[in-house]
Amino acid sequence: MLSLLFSLYLMSHATESNSAFNGLFSALILINIAGTIFLLGLLISNIRWLWQQFSTQAVGARITARIVLLFFAISVIPTGIVFYFSSQLLHQSIDSWFDAKIDTAMQSSLTLSRRSLDNRTLFLMKETRQLASQLENETDIFLSLTLAGLRAQTNASELTAFSKQGRIIATTNLDPGVLIPNTPDSSTLLLAKQNHEFIGFEPNSNKGLIVRAIVEIRNTNPKRYLQAIYTVPEDIGELAGSVEDAYTAYQEFSYLRNSLKFSFTLTLSLALIFSVLAASWAAFVFARELVAPIRQLVEGTQALSEGNYEKKLKTNRQDELGFLINSFNAMTLRISSSRTEANNAQRDAEDQHAYLETVLSHLSNGVLGFDLALRLKTTNYGADQILEHPLTACIEFSLAEIAIKCPELDAFTSLLIGNFSAKETEWQHEFMFHINHQKKTLLLKGTPLYAADKTLSGYVLIFDDVTPIIQSQRNAAWSEVAQRLAHEIKNPLTPIQLSAERLQRKLHSQLDDDANKVLKKSTDTIVQQVSAMKSMVNDFSNFARPPQSKPQVISISHLIDDIASLYQGQVQHLIVTIDDHLPSTYADPIRLRQVLINLIKNAQEAIADINNGEINISVSYKKDCDSIEICIADNGPGVDNSNIERIFEPYATTKDKGTGLGLAIVKKIIEEHSGTIIIKPVKPQGANFIIQLPVTTL
Amino acid sequence: MLNKNLNQLHSYHCIPCFVLIISLLCVSVNSFADENPSITVKTATLSFQDKTYLLNAHINYSLSDEAIEALHNGVSLSFNVDLSIIESRRWLWNKHHNNLSFPYQLRYHTLAEIYQVSDTTNNLQHNFSSLSAALNALGTLSDIPIHSITNDNNFKTNASLKAYLNIEALPLPMRPLAYVTRGWYLRSNTFEWPLAH
């Protein structure tokens, strides 16, 4: 801009004589053009940036475009008007400096000067001719001698004689100090030779005028020329010089008219372009400054809407926009802290929920949660195990829907519907439950669930399978009974047996044959029944007080093979299937042998009365529960469904013989080994005892 | 240059040649503007005499129409003749030991209708009745003593000579257009020759 101002200053003084800064003008113009190109480049890059902003629908693009257009209009219109009128004024002013009259006057004054000088030169020409005539027929040596005398007779300041080729023959000067004569140039000499004479005036080195007259000296051989130099009087010379200077200056000025117009127009154009470009660039800078905080705010709000509450906007502004950004930052800070608190609360709730889930999942009790519409909301692993149904798949199902989906749970759901619908207080109920051919006794406890505002929000059911407890109580009772029976009955049996034997021995000789037969039959019956009673009492005793278990590492497959080999001849079809790689386990082999023999014996008895009786013994390893499964199945008549639930209870036999303690003892031994035994009917007929023994090692 | 002219006048042997050149110039003066405007350094030598180098050169000046028009309209034309002594280096750029500039001015005297050639260095001027004679005199450099150059350099040196119209010496309003007008671009080739020690 300074360069531009300086250029304008120089142009304003362009018509003046040499300025100290004239030499800088071209450099300044170049600097201005370079500056203009630089600004143009800046403007183009800014326009491209704005175009990209528009293309991408960037925030603030429209405001920027409006501001730039406004600045452009504000700068272009006034500067354009000023440029136009300044240009017109300059052109008119420059044109007004020149006038045809002045041209004519200047030309006339020059012509006048020439005429005035021409009169004088004509006179001087005549004088020179006379001098030359005096030198006719002279030799070169004579010329040298006579020139000095001739110069004294005239007004010539210098006389010189020279040859046709321009070689100086002789010379004389008014000033004796001047040794070198003022020789004519080649073209003058040529003119002189062509025209035999020449006269002209020319400026000398002292700003004055001299007249150069050259005349051919006649009758000389070779041809000689005389040149006379006359000094124009100083006053006339000054006047002529003044006219010449003025005319030359005016002529130069007139010649420079178009150049002046061009240069002024160029400088003004540069000023205009520079101003417009600078204003446009400034508009971009201003618009960016203005739009930057708005863009920041938009980006901030977008980030906020996307959930980025940590977004901070930076600003150093102290104006209203800076206040706005600071307010935005304060707002995001508050939102962020609130969100953090909410997150923490949510995390706590999730932790609590996870804790409850963990607790519930590890509870052996079943826990079910319902809403007010009795839709299942919560269940746990214990509930699934007890009810033997995956209730997790029934979440959001109502109790009625669960009953439809799982018909086995119909009685269970009906009970819950009845109790939860009728009462809003805690309730407790013992429920007999049949599932998968098992009878379970559940202890249910229902309680209403209240929200924080004390309103009823749902129900919770906690239940437990008390069947093992009842079973153990029953077993304990049976053990007590068996122990008492053994104790009370076993004692009188031996005297009875001994008495019967003594009666037979003593009375044998005293009675006749018929009476002896009756006696023998009676005493045998007594002894036989006493023996049977002893056997039963022993069984009861074993049930009540089993012998001490002696576990050791055994191979189930070997045990099965041993036992099966005992029955190979006795059973028509005994099929034994044992998995390879069956793991060893830690168990009492004697007690297990008792179990297996008992079960095989039962199966043998079951198929005794049918054709094609078959016993299948299979042993396999169940990897999922890390246990050995032993199945002993027969195709006998099977067990009635009504008895299948009580088959393992003491004295629950369907056979005519036996004490009814066999399966009870079997179950007791299996349970002592932490295993399970169940019975499943086999289709079309038969029963399958399934034992699962956990694989335990030392 | 004036010395040169004097020497030419004194030199009898050069006269036929000089007259021939002048004649040729005069014949071609009308068609001068039709020639391609240019400045050409025809010959240049530096001779060592009396412990001083003397520059002799012949430069052919051919002015453009624009330059002639400006000259006839009172604009003085400035020409510079630049002489450089250059050390040629194989791996580096050439080193300039001496840079000398000889400015000359050509102007037209309207009243006397003659052309003035001024040696601004020595403040000498000479008048010519024709432009061709003035340009011929302008282009003939004869025995110009160059005292600043010594011959004690051990390295290989070249001398270069170039002549050009100094646009910066034109009147200020003319310069912008002169820089972009071909007719004002009058600049000779660089004439380079080895400097004899």
C-alpha cells in the first residue's frame, strides 16, 4: 500500500524534472504489480476456500459470502466512480495542456530563430567564400602560413584547411591553447564535398551556438577545403538556446502525452485493483474472524447433540461472541457433570443388578418376579432347576401364557395366580408338584413388591424344593423304625427258634407218627418263619445302620464285567455295553457291587416270566456333568406309574417276596456316593434304572 | 569517442574505409527503420599498452521506430556499454572481477537539426548531421583506457562487453510502456573473449 502511495506521488510529479526517486518508479510499479498478483492469489485461494465451504454446506459459508459481497460492493462502487472520474479528469487535463495555437507559436518561434540565424549564416558564408578565394592556387605550405593572417581579418574563431579525405592541412584558432580543431563529422564532410560548400550552426560545449562553414578552395590540387568556425554572439545564442529548449521541452511533453495518460491510468488502475483486492481480502479476513466463533458454536452444538459433552470451545475474544462461547462452555460443563453423575448412578445400579443376578443365579432357591399383570420379569437358575423348565425363555410371559407353554406347570401357575390375585400380603404354601415322573414338595413364599413411593409394583415368589428334606426325614423315621424292629424282634426270635427245635426234639419220641408229622411240620414252619424274620430283621438292621464305607479307586468297567460274568449263564439275553476310556472313580467296591447285584437281580426277576427277556447294561461317561452313567434296563412288565415315585421308599415293593428294602438300600448307597438314581419306563415295556456317579479322585 | 574520431581523421589509411562505411550508412539511412532494431557487438578487444588496457570495440546500433520517434521528439536516449572481466571457474559460477559501465547519450538538437552524442563519463559531446553518423560514432569505441584492470592475474580471465538502451533513463511516463514494448528492448549480445595478459 505504501508502495502504491509512493507510485502515485511519483506519477503526480512525473512532469517535473528529475526527481530523486525517479529511478525507483519502475521498481515501485513492479512491486505494485507483484503485490496485486499476490493479493489476487490470496483472493483466488479465498474464493476457492469459500466455494469448497459452499459445496460442503459448511457452517458460516453463507454469512462469509454475504460479508465478502457487501465489502466488495462497498469498495468497488465508490472506488470505481472515483477511478472513472479521475481518469476522465486526468485525460482532459492532459489534453488541455496542449493547444494548436501553442503548437503553432512554438513552431513559429523556432522558425523565427532559424531565420534569424540563417541571415547571419548567409553573411558568414559569403565571408568564408571570400577567405577561400584568397587561398586559391596556394600550396599546402602556404596555406599553413596564410591561415593565421586570414583569421585575424575575420570574425572566425577558427580556420582549418583539410583535404578531401578530411586530413587537416593547416589550422588556426583564436585561442592559442586550443590545439585540436573542431572537425566536421563524416556526413558533413560528405555534404561539403557533394555541394562544394556547407554551412550550419550547432551548439558548442558552452551551451552557446557556433556556425560551421565549409567551402571548397578552388584551383587546388589535390582538392582542399576551408572550414571556418564562427561563434554566434552570446545574446543571440542564449535567445536561440532558450527557444530551442522551450520548443524541445514542449515537443517532448507533447510526445509524452499518451505515455502520461497510460502511466496515470496504469497507476490509477493499480490503485483501483489494489483497493478492491485489499478490500475483498480484508472482507474474507473479517468474515472468517466473525464466522469462526459461530462455526465453533455450531460444531459444539453438533458435538453436544452427538453425545460429546467434553467438547470445549477455545476463544480469546472479549466481545459478545466470546461471552457466548464462554456461556456455551459453562453449559457443556454442567451437562457433562450431570451426565457423569447419571452415569455413575447407572453404573451403581448396574453393579447392584449384577450383584443381585449373581446372588440369585447361585441361590438353590427359586426366585420369580412378576409385575402387576403377573408377567414374569425375573427368574433365576434355581427356579429353572427346581421346576425343571427353562423359565428364562418365558420372561415377559404372563402366568397364563406360561401354563399354556408348559402344561406341567399348570397347577403351579394356577396356585400363583390364585394367591397373588387374592392377597396383597405375604403368603406361604406347601405345594406337591409332579414333574418328569417325580414328586416334589415345594415350599412357596409369595410377597408383594413395593416401589419407592410405596405403591405396589409387582410380586416376588421365593420357593424351595423341600423333597430331599422330607425324604431324609422319612428315611430317618424308617431307620428309627428299622432299628427298633431289629432290636425288639431280633431278641425273641432265637428263643422261639430254640424252643421250637427243643419241642420237636423232646416230643419226637413221645408222639405217634401222625402227631410227629404235625409236630415236625409246625416246628419247621416256626423255624423257617423265624429264619425269614431274622433275615428281614438283618435287612432292617443294615438299612438302619449300614456298614462303614471303604472307598478306593476302582474301575467301574471291571466291576461291571465281574458282576455280568456271574449272570451270563443265568440270564438269556444279557447285553453289556461299556464305553472305552471310562475314567476311574473313588468308591466303595463292595457297596457298589451290592447295588449292581440288587438291580440286576431285580431285572432278572422282572423278566423271569416273559419270553425273550433281555437285560441291557450300559456304562458311559457324561462329560458335561463329569459323571459315570450306569443304565440297567429290562423289558419286563415295568413299574406302574403310581408306584414309580415311591419305588425307592422302604417297604414299597411290588413283589410278593422280599422285605421291600432293596431299592431303598440301593438309593441310600448311591446317595452315600453323592450320586443319583432314577427309574424311567422303557417303551414298549420295561424299566430302566439310571445311576449317575460323579467321577471323584483323591 | 571524440578521440577516436580524431584518430580516424588523422589516420590516412582508414579514410577510404571510413568513407565507405559512411556512404553505406547514408544510403541505408532511409531504410534504417526497416531493419530489425538491435544492438550488436561486432568486435571488441583489450590491448595492453603502456601498463594500461585499451578498449577497442565496434558496436552496431540500429534503432527502432519508437526510439527514433522519441529521439526526434526531444527525448534523449541513454546507452550503456558494460565491460566485465570474468574469471572462468570449472565447478563454481564465474567470478566478475571488474564491472565497468560507459554511459553515452544521444539527443536531437531541433534548432540546429543535428544529433549530439555525449560521453557522460568524460563530459564530451560531438555533433553529427545525420543519425547514421551519430550511431556509427556511438558504436565505435577506440582506445579507451581502462585503468582499473591489471594484468597480474594468474587465472584464466575473459572479458565481456554488452551494450543496451537504458530504459530507466527515459522520462518517467514512458518507462512502463517501454518495458513491455519490443521496440524499446534494445540490448546487445554479450561479446566475450579471452583476455590476453
